[in-house]
Amino acid sequence: MLYPWGHHQRTGADLGFGQYPVNGEVVAAQSASCNEGEPGSGCVQLAVKMQDGPRPNQTIEQLMPTDPGTPRFAVGDQVVLSYAGDNPDEPTSFQVVDFQRGTPLMVLALVFAAAVLVLGRWQGLAALVGLGLSLVMLVGFVLPAILAGQDPLLVAVVGAGLIMFVVLYLTHGFSARTSTAVLGTMLSLALIGFLSTAFSAATSLTGLDEDTSSLMGALGAPIDARGLLLAGIVIGALGVLDDVTVTQTSAVWELRAANPTLSWRELYGAGLRIGRDHVSSAVNTLVLAYAGAALPMLLAYTLSGRTFGEIVSSQAVAQEVVRTLVGSVGLVAAVPITTAIAALVASQEPAGRPGEAGAERAKRRRRRGEPGVR
């Protein structure tokens, strides 16, 4: 119901951007004056050979400043030019804006995939497929629905729910263990959605940062900026919650297999002790991840001469504080919620005959060719 059926999404040309990327290579570079006819060497003159676009295999001259805010380009660099779509024979219609990064990013993605497959084998392959489906869901549903004017928070909840179901069941299989992790994730996400809505309203967060304002200006239509902020909190918390809920569920089931005589209360207590160690490190990871992403902004605020209270209460920093703390509360709550559900379900499963679990593990080792243990 939320998918924008029949909605035509306007492109950059429709919105008046008029900029098209063109790949090129820097074949020559020399110091030059920033103003024609004046002495000096405050700029660099680049000769760029275009690899595609309206003038492939032709070279154009580009004058680039050398101030600290401009990237440094050198001979041999693979660059991206922005083409305004005017006269292709006029060098001013082009502007060097960035580096080409496709090849190293592809190599990094292959290294990541190989590492997951080596360690996870078939389950690692399922995890990679799940990752691909998550990206498809974000690009194919979440972003188009929000751009079409749907409620961002509702879209994020639906998208996160579908990602959770598909990824968890695909990666870990259809079982009571996986369903327990799904239920724990759902309840924790609901708590995060409630807390983020309540505290974003209490702190008067508008969500109107620089990127959101630029997006609204480009679209020429209003977007629920606060809803977009809440949607980001929900989607960002989903990945961390999956890790915690799956780990807690697996820990409880392994405890049950190791000692089938444990009661619900004993399973819950042992699983909770494992969860405390996990959540203490996961919360720190979450905080440092947000701090690392916002490091340039924090440095700029530090140089502003404002007090710590003024910095924290500003719009840009306060929304990151709410995002971090709400996600951390949901993360902490996921441990007792998931552990309680897992202990209740696992304690009701048949324990099996004595030694059955060990015999099954020995059988799996023989199939994999691993040595047994006497």
C-alpha cells in the first residue's frame, strides 16, 4: 500500500540540476595563476582526457584552486567531471568534482564477501544474499516511497520489518530459535520507535539539517523532516538489534543443549549474564560509531567557543544524542526481552535422550572431516 505505484520520480534534469557525470583522466598538471594575465601560482592547470560523455578521448583544460578545501589532483588520477549539458566544445561546461572510486570499492566488496564466505560457508552465503535483499528493499521501496510523499516513519517501520523477516529467516532458517529472535527484534524496535517519537517531540527536534533542507529545496515540496529523522533512527537500530537478539537466542539454546535439566529461570539467568557482557560492548560501539560519523561537525563546534551544554543542545548535535541514546536504550532492553522469550521457548522443547546432542555434534564433525574427541 505504501509503494508509490504510478508515481513518476523526477530526475536531476527534471529538478533543474542539469549536471551529468563524465569520467576522465588527468594527463598533465602545472602551476598557474588563478586569474588570467596575472602572475602567481595559486591554482593548478589540469589537462583532462575524457573517457566518455559528449567528447570522449578529447582533452580539455581545467583550472583548479589549491586551497585546503579543494582536493589535490595529479597526473594519472582517475577523476569525475560534472557536465552542465550546454556546449560540449566549451571547457567551462565541465568541472572536475571528484575522484573515480568504483574499482577499489569493488575490490573491497569482493574481499568482504570472501571473508564472510570463508568463515560462514553456506550460512555466510545466505547472509550475503540477505544483505543484497536489504539494499534492494532500501533502494527499491524505502527511498522511492519517502520521495513520493509517504510518511517516513511508517515507511521505515514497514521496510525494517520486511528486512528483519527476510534476512533473519534466510540466514538462520525457519525454526523456533529464529522466530524468537524475530519477536525480540520486533518488540525492541517498537520500543525504539516510541522513545524516538516521544523524545524528538520533547526536545523540539525538527530534523531540518543542511542535507534535509537542500533536499526539500531541490524537490520543491515539503517533507516530514522529523519523520525522516525518526525513520533513520529505526533503520539504523535494526542492524545492531539483529546482532543482539540472534546472539542471545543462540546462547540460550546452546545452554539448553549443554544442560537439558536447566529450568526457565536458570536459562534466563545464565543467558542474561551473557547478555550483560555483550550489551556493554555493543552500546560503546554504537556511541563511537555515531561520534566517528559526526567528527567533523564536533570539531567545528569545539572551535566555535561555545560551552558543552550549548553544543549538546544545538539541533545538529541534539539529534545525534537522541539517536544514540534511544538506540542504546532499545539495545539494552533487547537483552532481557529476547532472553526471556528464548528461555521460555527453549525450556518447553524436548530435551532428547542423554548424549543425543553430543552424538549429533560428533556426526556433524565426521561429515566435515574434523577429528573427534574421546
